[in-house]
Amino acid sequence: MAKMGNILDTLSKKKNITDDVSYPAILLVGKTGAGKSTLGNLLLKQPHDDGPFQVSADMESVTQECSTAIISIDGITYNIIDTPGIFDTQLVTDKIFEEIAKTVKKCNYGIKAILFVLEAKRFSAEQRSVLEGIRNFFGEGAIDYIIAVFSHATKAQIRDRNVMQKAWNAPVLSFIEDIKNRWGISPNSDYFPPDDYIHQARLREIMEFISSMRGVYTAEQLEKSLQEQEKARRQKEEEEERNKQEHEEKLKDIARKEAEETHKRKVEQMEREQKAKQEYEENLKRKRQEEAEEKHRQMVEKMKQEERERQIQEENLRKKQQEETEERYRRKLEQMRQEQEREEELIRQREREWELRRQQEKEEELRRQREREELKKQREREENLKRERERQEQQRLQETYRRQLEEAERERMRMMEELQREQERQQRLQDEMRRQEERRNECRIF
């Protein structure tokens, strides 16, 4: 069925007809070795192995092309045509169907009967495949013209048709019912010679079925069947393509959802890390502040004993605090810069991934533009929505970074203000101590 288009081309292109089919035709079809040629010779009242149709003893088909002979049944002349073995392992099946189709087209007076020859000794899956192949090839319209003829029957089966019927399995019985119980038996000359009444009775039964046929099977019916098969094949391929596209869309949707979920987990992880980092910095800041207060207290006690030493220590302390403050500010700025670089790198990576996905999708859409124009529009809307979300995400990250910079700047200004207040407090303390020293000196003078 996959190459029925080639058979239609053969019907329309091969015009050279060498055989003269001038009467309604009787078509012999069946598997290689089933006994088609033998039956044709017997119907022509010729020796089964020495008639116009060549008979082979092995399983390789002798009939490579259709051959024909003239037969008269009840005073009416027919062309009896022997066909190549269908599903022959030595030939390409489609070429055989082409040969049969070409022969059917030559039959200007139509096909009177199709004698389907099948072996009676076994009813295998292979025979069911041959039967189904013939029905598919000729179409349902040919059912009214098919006569089943069983060959290679036993002596008891040839003598008594009831014995033959008992050997049928369900597929054969169903087929016989479909063709309205038109079936016969090809006689075996080894069991019953041509002059035996059983031999003649079996052939007469087949001829009576042929004579009782009404109308003919035409080339137009065959061509219509082939066109229907070609249409069914195309519909099947289109359905497979649609299923494939739906499967690909589902895979892409799953991949998109997984990517969104991964991105969400990364953002949550980054937020947790940022919060932990802030808590650590706050604890470190409190600890340093406590240490600074302790140092300041010790420094004040020493100043009561040694003014000069206190001043030196105080100066060193201020320098140290300033350096620490600047160092903390520098480290914080450096951390913020590194975080910004990581965020920018993440943004650039997302943009590269997005650009790569967009390029791949663009190539895919260009390749399938004719078939899925509506799908392309849908993808463009999805891409616009995705870019909008990424733009909003980028703006949110930039806004976060800006707020962090502002927070750091406010922290630096606060620390500078605290340092300035501390210096002013120290200055007041020094002034107070100088005044006390001056009062002590004045007391000593008096």
C-alpha cells in the first residue's frame, strides 16, 4: 500500500499494450506455488503441466508477467489470464501489482471473474496475509467477482466438498461468507484423470460460478480502489505527522516548565544566601562595635594616668577605627561588586541561552512555516512573554543592586557620623581634663 501512487502512475503512463485482450477476462491470482497455472490449463482442458500456462515444480515463480489464453464457457468466449505470484519472495510485490494493474487496464471488456487460488493443505498466517493483500489491492468492489478455488486438496476433499469445508478455519470461513459462498476445488489429475466425472464436476462448478456472474469488474474500479488506498496512506502519514508534532509540543512544554522551576529554585537559593550573609555581617558589626567600646573604655582609664600616652593611644585608636571602617566599607563594596558581576554574568548567560533558544526555534519555525503558521504565531507570543518576564527580572535585579548600593552608602555615612561624634566627645573630654589640670595647677600656686 505504501507505493500505490507508483501503480497509479503505471496505469496512466504505460500505453504500450502488446497482448490482445478482446473478451471479458477471467483473472487467476494467488501466491506462488498455489496452482494458478495448473488450474488455468485444466480449465482450458489441457494437461495440467503441458498447457499454455507454464507450470513450475519449485517455489520460484515462473510467471513473471501476465499471460493470456482464450476459453469458451457455455458458448461465451473469455480471456483467461495468469498473473505473477503475489507476495512472491523472489519479486518485488509492488512490481507484481503494477503488472496486474497494467493487465486489468488492457481488459477493455472488464474482468468477468477473479479466481483466487489458495492451497487447501494449510491455512497459515501467510495465506491470510495474501488474502488481505488481494482484497486491499482490488478494493471492496471486487468482492462480487471473486471465486475462491482450493488447490493441492486431498483425494477425499476433491471427492466430497463437505470434507473440504470441515478443514476451514475462521478466517477462511469468513472470507467464503464475504464472497457469498462462491468456492470450488481444483482437481488433481493424479487422483482423478481428466475423463473422470469427479474431475469434470469440480471444473464445471467453477465454470458455473463464472457464468453466473452479473456485470464485470472494470479498470475504473481498480483505479478508484488504488486512489482510495493512496488517499488512506496520505491520511495515515498526515495523522502520524500530527501526532509527532503534538508529541514535540508536549516535550517542549515540559522542558519550559522544568526551566522555569529551576530558575525559581535558584532565585530562592540566592535569597536565602543573601539573608544569611546579611545576618552574618550584622553580627560581625555588633561584635566589632562592642570591641571598639571596650577599647575606648580602657583608653579613657589610661588617659587619667598618662595624658601623653593616652593621646598617642587615642590617636592610634582613631586611626585604627578609621582604617577598619574604611576596610569594612571597601570589603562591602568589593562584595557588592562581585555580587553585581555574578548577577550580570547570570543575566548574560540567560540572555545567551535565550538567544540560542530563540535561534533554534526560529530555524524550526522557518522549516515548518508552511505547515504550522498558526503555531509560529503562538510561539512568538510565548517568546514575547518570556522576554518581558526576563526584562522584568533584569529590572528587578538592577533595582535590588541599586538599593544595596544606597544601603551601603547610608551605612558608610552613618559610620562616619558616629566617628565624628566620637571625635567630638573625645575632644570635649580632653578639654575637660585640661580645665581640671589648670585648676589643679592653680591650687598648687595658692
